[in-house]
Amino acid sequence: LLGFHHILIKSTRPRDTIEWYGATFGGTPGMFKDTISIYAIRYGDMYLFVQTSLRPVASTKGRSIDHLGWQFTDFDAIIKKLKEQGTKFLVEPTKSGDHRLAFIESPGGAKIEIVRAGAH
């Protein structure tokens, strides 16, 4: 694939991590190119790789890559789904100009922005 290819995150429980991302954000889960060590979810032309970590993983908050982001057209529906899942909100849903956004933390500690650009 040309362009941005993947994001790699580490997890002490990669299978559970892949299941959470799949259940929360969709995508096509599986192993990358039939490898036995890299779980992956494909989102269009981009992959999210999840690799096993033998040690607990620190939060991404405040790191060189602070967060991941997903954009949704139905902001209210994804916020409702996240709350029903018991997802930890770092920043509750709010407006910023013509955008609506929230920040959550994945079970593995990744900070994730949920955004609806140009929301009313």
C-alpha cells in the first residue's frame, strides 16, 4: 500500500485489544499476512497492529504520539455506545468551534479522540 500504512500499539493482551477495537470501531480483524505474532485490524488502506508486550504498557497521554483519532458522522451514537461499554472518558463530549469531540482511554491505555467535524 502507498501512503500511511500502519499504527503499532503494544498490549499485554493483544487478542482482547483487537476484539475491543473491532467491537468499538469496526474494521476487519485478523493476523497480518498470516503472521503468528502481529494481530491486526484493517481500516481501508491502513492497519492497526497490536503486538504482545511482556510488561504493562504506559498510557499514550502526554507522549510523543499523544493519541489516535476516529471521526464519526453519528457522534451521538458512538458516544452512547462507548458509555454503554463502560469506556473511560478523559474528556466528556464537548463542542470546539464547529466540531464535536471527546477523548477516551482504551482498555490498554491508548488515548483516543472521537470527533465529528463540522457538527451542528
